[in-house]
Amino acid sequence: MPDTNDIAAGARNLLLNCAEVQPGQRLLIIHEEPELGWYDVDAPSAVQSEAHALGIEATVIQVGAPGNGLRPDVETAMAQSDATVFFARIGDQERFGDRHLGKTHVVSYARTREALASSFGRVDHRALFDLKVAIDEILHTADRIEITCPRGTSVTGAVLPAIRDVRADVTIKRFPLGVAQPIDASGFSGRVALAHYLTPSGSRSYQPSYLALGNTVFANVDRGLITSLEGDPAIVEHVREHYGAVAGQFGIKPDVVHSWHAGFHPGCTYSDDASLNPDRWSNTIFNCPRFLHFHTCGDYAPGEICWMVLDPTVLVDGKPLWEAGLFKIGHFAQTRECADRWPDLEAAFDDLVREIGLNL
């Protein structure tokens, strides 16, 4: 049972440091049915209670599993609120949209009271945003980026000069914040080791939502396009069928590698077995520094199928920003300055929890 003070601290971090809701404003909390296994009822209840304690008017609407659109009553409630917090997967589907511009929307990946009370929920959102900005600057101005992993990933490239100043990002806030802006993949080539599972990006709903991979398959990539697959012929065929089914359902291009980014939240962990729900697993653990993921299948953000790369090394002009799944906060001036400004952030990197849901 987490400490009630820690739960309250996580809730205040979400409300004040992320959503920036003010006393007297109207907050809508959209809560997914706990029976679906993604969110518990205690985390949104804690946020509602803390909001009331802060003088914020907070109401809750419960929703079911995500479709590919919002219920009319949810649309109306969002329009009538100053801010909306999603403890629901439909928040992920909203993160690249422009619905209700001028209002604050937050999607929470702290799905339980335990997650809200842990360092995942309590590390100051402002510190993580500061770190995100630093990482964005480092990656977007690099002349050469190299991505490798123990399974054989080897991809090189850089953000193309023509789009270096195009910093399109999500229009909904993430809580906790654990990834930087996606890096456009059109300037990257090489091979990516696909292992464990192909999982959805959360952009749209489809079934089956994931594909289990019995062995590693290699995807060869040329300037952001999948040119071929290598590996066990039967598994390769399953991968092709999965891509064909998803692309066919939405009328999108299956061979596109749209973008990538790596996790940097030191408190992100996953204690359940990934095999119980690979979709929920990847949709949570992507914030962890031990994972870098590519968005594929669709020439738009974020595509529909993710490649989860375990324990990446990311060299930026020859210097590691991630090294074997460790985020190297002290290796670049921009990130060192973040650590200096936010001592609790650096302390969190010294106290990593390594549970990631995989039996390795």
C-alpha cells in the first residue's frame, strides 16, 4: 500500500506542475473502466480529491474501451471544462489532434495509485520538461546519430536540414513526461532488430492489437522506408500479414518508418509480465530509458505499429546520450545544466528501478 502523502504528491505534480490547473477552474477527469485492466479507480480518485483540496472543481466521467472517436457527451464535457485529464486510452488517440485548442489536456501513463505515488509520478514534471527540451536540442542539431542495440540494431542518420526547425509535437500533455519529441526518420537508414512484440502506437484501435515474435526479425530501412525483412520465413510472413491487415484497415502506407524516440524517465518501471497484455506493456514502458521505439505503418505521427528496441545505445556525434539502456544525463552540457537546476532529477537517475516486464 503506497503512502497517502506520496499519492497526494503525485496528484499535485499532475495538477499543478503538468496541467497547471488553478483554483476555481473546472477540471474534467475521464476515467476508463477499471475492469478493462488498464487503469485502477484509485489514481483518478486521488487526483479528484486533491483537486478539491486545492479549490479546483473536478468531475469524473467513466468511459469504456477506446474506439476511434469520442462520445458526444465526452466532447461536450471537455468543451465546458478548463482542463481535461485522461486516465483512459482515448487520451492517446487525442495527442496529435487539435480538438478544443486553448484548453489543457493531459493523458496519464501513471495508471494506478502505486504508479502515481512512485518516483514515476512524483518526479517534478517541470524538471522532466526541462530535460525534454534539452534532449530535443541535442538530437535536432546533431550531424550524425547512431542507434544500436545488443540484438543487432544498427541505424544511422540525422534530422534532415529542411525539417530541423519543424518541431511539431503532441498537442496533449503527457504525464509523467518520459519521451522527447519524435525524431523524423526520413534521414535514417540501417537495420532494426524486431523482438518480443509488435505493438500499437495508441493512435487508433485495431485487433489483434499486437504480434508476438518468437525470434528476432530484422527490418532493413532506407531513408525512412522499410525495404525488406530478414529472419525465420514463417515469422517474417506473420509480420507482413500483420502490416497488411493494419494498413488495409486504415488505408495507409505499410512501409513507412515515420519517427523514433527513446524513453528518459528514471522512475518508469513495469512489474507485470508483458505477455499478459503486450499493448498495455509497451504503452507504459516506452517512457523507460531501456527502450527506444520506432513509429511505423503510416506516413503520419505516430503511425500505427511500434518497434520496441531494448537497451539502446544512441551516439550523438560520437558521444552516447543513451548507453546500453542508461540515459547519460551528464554527457552533454544541456542535460548537465538540467541536473544542476533540478537536483531531485539527478537523484532519481541514481535510484533506477529496472523491472521492465520481460523475463530476460
